[in-house]
Amino acid sequence: MKKLWIGIGYYCLTMFSAYAQDENYQLFLQSGNFTPQTITTQRIIVPYVQTHAEYKIIQFEKLPTQEQREKLKSSGINLLGYVPNNAFFASIEPRTNLSSLELESLSIRAIVEIQPFYKIKPNLLERPLPTWAVKKEGTVDVVVSVFQDYQGNEAIEKLNQLGELLQTSERNDFFTLRVSEDKIQ
């Protein structure tokens, strides 16, 4: 009977430990929280034909050291905004090619495709829309933030295609935009 209790205790501790480890890697986004799957053998490859950077969320086992950040940057990966826990939005330049061994040496735990809904407040997806967001019938006023390496004229051109640009921040990283209700997704 004693062995049974020891076995049950060991099982409970193991399960609790695994759960606690997952909790440490939970990402906290505007749209909600989730724990990304750990990469096993994966490479970061951005094709040679690509002309623009790709944006991803890169999560680390622990925050990267200055040396690791420099290695990432020299490899074509720029860490942008921090995402709790141990993650960053990152731009990955064309022609980037990191092997699974290099990923491991940089303590990269997960690489996540950025989904459009990750940075949108959930109440903007509900109907009726919040009254503070509707200034003109059939439209929604939203504040859009752009990555620091995707600013200036290119960002403004893309935003103008989505709707009416109402306001621009001094550093061109936040924009107030009026868009059609049906473009919110």
C-alpha cells in the first residue's frame, strides 16, 4: 500500500511540475493567453525570393543575453516588442537560415506565426461594437500599432488602403484609423 501512495505522489508531483512549466511559457496577448508548442527540430528559413521581412513571435527558454541578441541580429532576426513570458515579436529578414542546432544554442523554445487576431481587443470582435469605437455609423475607429522596423511611408500607404487615416503619432508607430465595420476581424 505504501508503494501505491508513493507512486500516486510521484505522479501528482510530475503532473504539477509539467503544468507549472507550461504556465511559465504562457504568452499574454490582447486576444487572450496560450502556451505555444515547443519546437523540436525546426529551421528558420526565409526564402531568397522574399523581399520583405516575415514577422513571428519567438519565445525563449529564458530571456536572451546581449551576446545572443547580437547573434540573432547578425543572423537577420530583429527582436521588436516584448511579449510576456520570455517572448518577442521579431522580424526575420529575407535569406535568414538558422539550423535547429543554432536555434537550440540561442535557447529558442517556440516560433509562432502571428495571427491577425492576436493584437486585437476581443470586444472589437463582438457585436454590437463598443460605443467608444463608433464615431460614424458603419465604421470603427481603431488605434493601430506598427512594428518599429515597418514605419514611414510604406506603413502609411498600407493603412490608407484599409481606411481613413485620422491621426499619426510623432514617431509613426501608432495610427488612428477609421475602417469599415466589416474589416474588423
